[in-house]
Amino acid sequence: VWVFDLAGNELARITNEGAPEGEGDAPSVHFDVTRALDDTFWVTDGGRHAVVHYSTTGQMLGRFGKRGEAIEEFGGCCNPAHLATFPDGRLLVVEKKPDLVKVLHPEGELDCVVAPPKAFILKTFLADAATDSKGRALVLDPKQMQVRIFVAKGGG
């Protein structure tokens, strides 16, 4: 991950240099970055079923997540796949296999499920997601050829 200011100057480069084998590797094409409200950012670490929080200088500020089948955990392979930030700072998190869209607080606590696997055709593999200023989840569904709009019913 390279971090630049608006003038194009490199501020930081986050690499896995010096890390043990496998640490910091992005194991698939499902690698995403989203902003946090305080000018820091979040990165998916699908190989370790986690979301990592970084400063703009490349310092790791924290991480959360673990592999498992519970709704609070990240199941399958290489999850989470996509991230977006709601206007209130919560994170929209998309998983693949099974397709699942949920909202997490910045500390990693589950807020709500926005769209369960049954909301999608089997093996859809959601392509990307975003949020809008109204706090809705916008999910790119390639099997339906639609941008699907979901309302998060969590507590913010």
C-alpha cells in the first residue's frame, strides 16, 4: 500500500519487508482499502481473516477479526473481500463464499447484517461495495447486473 498526499508526494509505503513468510501477503485479488473518519485508513487482510487499521505514515494502529463460522467472524477463504466507510465511521464489510454484507464498528464489534447470503444468487461473488451520504450500502451484484441498495438497521 502506498500513501500519497494530494500533491502526489509519497508519505508512506506499507510492505511486508522483514515480516515472517506469509505475513502481509494479499492471497487473492480481493484486497481493499477504505478511509476512516480521522484521516487514517482500513485495509483487508483476507489471508488472516482480518481488517487492519493504519495511519497515513504506515503505522499499524490495530486489527480485528478471526476465522470462523459465527456471524461475527470471517468465514470461508480470503475474507473480508471489500470495505467501505459509513458517514458515522462504521465499516461496511463484504465477504465472499458465502456472499454476506455486514456492518462493523471500528473496534470490530458486529453492528448488524445488511444482506445475508440468501439475499443473493448462490456464488454471486459480490464485486464491490460503497456507502452513500444517507448511510445506505451500495453493493455491486454481477449476477443480477445491478447496484443493489441496502439499508443498515444497526445502531450507529
